[in-house]
Amino acid sequence: MSFRVPYEKIDFGSAPDGRAVSRYRLTNAEGTRATLCDLGATLVSFELPDPGAPGGMSDIVLGFDTAEEYWTNAPYLGATVGRYANRLAGGRFSVEGAPYALAVNDGRNHLHGGPTGFHRRLWQVEQADDPRARVSFQLVSPDGDEGYPGELSVSVSYELTPDNRLIIEYAATTDRATVVNLTHHSYFNLTGKPENGIGGHVLWLSAECFTPTDAGQIPTGEIRSVAGSPLDFREPTPIGARIDAPDPDLRIGSGYDHNFVVPNWKGSLERVAEVHEPTSGRTLTVSTTEPGLQFYSGNHLAGVRGKSGRVHAAREGFCLEAQHFPDSPNQPSFPTTVLRPGQTYRQTTEYAFSRSR
């Protein structure tokens, strides 16, 4: 019986400490290609067949050309983010009565796992005989990593299906009570040309509420209705239609950078967002098991040098990050992010792509 590796492995240079970095390319029968990287368990590219594009393919995610650039990756392009995605106030939290202090990297707050979070780790690839176009990454985060308690064993797998869904599945276990909140941080531009911006992309969100924040983008604890505000996407609306409205919630993040609350959350896989780009005819549908979805309109991309040396402008890509709420360990009314020994953290998020013409 032969052993089938469901991906193509490609050299991608090395990390600063000399360890080899590799890419892993998944391809389906339609010719769609998803390329991952073991540095940060990162989605490097997602290429869709496009007869009108150079080489016949359009890449709809932002990224970099080299492993060295992914090592710094200040905007978290395509990365797996953890241990705790989003912000923790003051870099502090308590679990089971014990206080913990974390590294701070966003003013006085802790953001996306800290300066050397999971986006800057070299993950191991699980070898498996699998008929699916799938690659699975593994990481062990030691007790005390960035200040977090407990040794955390994490896996994240990416599967490219025949019908152009990218399924991301996460699992984690711990030997000590800790907090966990993982997410995927790709920046999408469905035109395949970042210079077109994202203002014309039409967004629908299922959310009826969001979690407003203070000036440091830490939740106040309130769950507020989106009704009557520029954050109401219950009817499909171009992202750029109201992004510069004189609204205090928009001014805080210089545009959209908000956690939206999944309505009637039960932990099952639910459709929570859809983005349609009229000129290309492409649509992205997001489904998740998570209670929150962070919509970020790429407000701080200006000056980031991406693929082919392009220097991005602001709002050339958008993120839809399925996760638990920001600062949940410090907000008793939010869904818990505590993980204890004997429990398994699980999350599934799907990005489904289609084209109307």
C-alpha cells in the first residue's frame, strides 16, 4: 500500500535561526490552489482560475514573497493567531483566581498572542495518508509562553474541497487551566488586484449586535445593537459606503475593526458573513462555530510591502476573523475562553468561494 501525501511541498527559505521553512500547496480538480506555510501556519496564497489574469490565476489573499518577511509579519497576513486572538486589557487576566501578566505589544494591551505569538512560530506538519487535499500543522506552546499558564498542544488543519471551500479546523489541549482564542487572519481582496481596494466589495453580516470598545479598543462590556449605525450590515452594503461616516465607533479604529456578535450562538457551524465583489463576480461566504466575528477593513495596511514588492495602501484587503470576543477573560458576561485539563478546545471555520460568471 502506497503512502499518499495530499500536498506538494516547496522550499521557502529559512527562519532567522536557520531552520528550513516550507510551503505546502493544495490543489483541487477545479484548479484552485491554496498554498500554506509552516511559519505561522499561514495561508500564503489562494489562487482561483481566471482566464483574464496573468498565468490564468487570480490570487485573492495578501501576503509576502519570502519566509523572512513572514517572520516579521506585523499585519499578521494569513497567519494563525494565538494563544489569544485580539486584545487583552493591560496584558492581564486571571484564571481560577490566579493572576497572570502577559507581554504587551499594542500600547498597554496584549494583542494577538504577543510579540512572538503563534504567527512567529515554526509549526510541525503532520504526515498522514489522507485522500483529501489537506495539511495539518502542530505546535506545542510551553508553560509560561508569553506569560500564559499551561503547556498547550495545538493543531490547525486546512482542507481544500472540490467545491472551493477552505475548511480550517482547530484543536487544543492543556495540562493546566489557561485561556485560548485562536483565529485565522487572512486579508482578502476578491478582485485579485489589491490596488482596486475593497470599498466596492458588498458585505452582509448576520450580526444584530457588536461589542463597542474604549479608545484603546478594549470592550466596554456592553452588547450594543447595530441598528441605525454604520455597523449595520444585515442588508448587503458596500464596505466603503459608510466607512468614513462621523461615527465615534468608526473613528476609534480608523474604519471597521469591530467584533460582531453571532446571533443565537450555539456552537454549531453557521453562515455568518458573505462578501460579493461585483466586477469579478466572486463571492466569499464565511461559516463558523465561534460566537464572534471580527471585521477589519485593513485600515493600517499603508506602507506594508507585499507580494511582488507592492507597497499597500490602507484598505486594500479585509479580514473576517472568527473568534471569541476580545478581552473575554476580563469580561464575565462574555462567552468563556477558559480551557482546563481534560477538555479540548475545538473550532471550525469555512471560507467558501464561488463566482457568478
